[in-house]
Amino acid sequence: MNKTVIAHVEDLMFRAKVEAAGRNMNVAVRFVEKAGEISRVAADGPAAIFVELTPSSLPAITSAKKSSPGVPIVGFLAHVDKGLAEKARKAGVDRVLSRAQFSENLPELLLEFTAPGIERQPEAEPELPEE
């Protein structure tokens, strides 16, 4: 099983968050700059594809799903946009999440696709001294 996740994220700050999560979870994340590149890199059989959903990313998602139907695609929206979410599902996105949901669940998503069956162990919070 390929342990690489492909990501197309236009927002640079959010891209840094995805990159850091991949590094922290020891998962290789390969970023593609243009949505049109998604289909080409999907042919390599990545563990999953994460896409920041925009109207311009939909044709690339459709193409990737046709060429690599077994590769799961997770899309996330910058804002709640039911119309775009529905179009994304029709294009082939397997899971549509809000940006906040994606961000909150990013470590678990990385593990789900690259190491199925392994659960993330949250770090124990340090005990505070009693006053």
C-alpha cells in the first residue's frame, strides 16, 4: 500500500498545516500546485487525495476518479457551500468536510488512509501543580 497522500491546497497557511500534520504523523504528503495535476499523480496510486474544493478543482477530481477509481478523495470547503459540496460529490469526492472538520480531524484522516486500523494516541496533557 502506498503511504503517500496527494494534496492540492491553494491557501498557503492551510497548506503549512497539512504539511506539519503529515510530518508529525510520519506520512509523506506530496503537494500538487495545479488542480490539473491531480489526475496525473493519482495514477501513482496514492493512499488518498486531499483537495481544497473550488469550482476549478472539480474537472480534475472527475478525471482523477475516472483514472484511479480506488483512490479515496477527501475534499474540504473554505466556507459552507452546499452547492459546491453537492457538485464535488457528483465529481467523485468520497468525503466532503468543512475546513474546520478537515483541520480538526487531519491526523486521524492521515492515519485512516496510510495506516488503517491504527488509532492515534492523543498526547497526555501535563498535570498542573496544585496551588
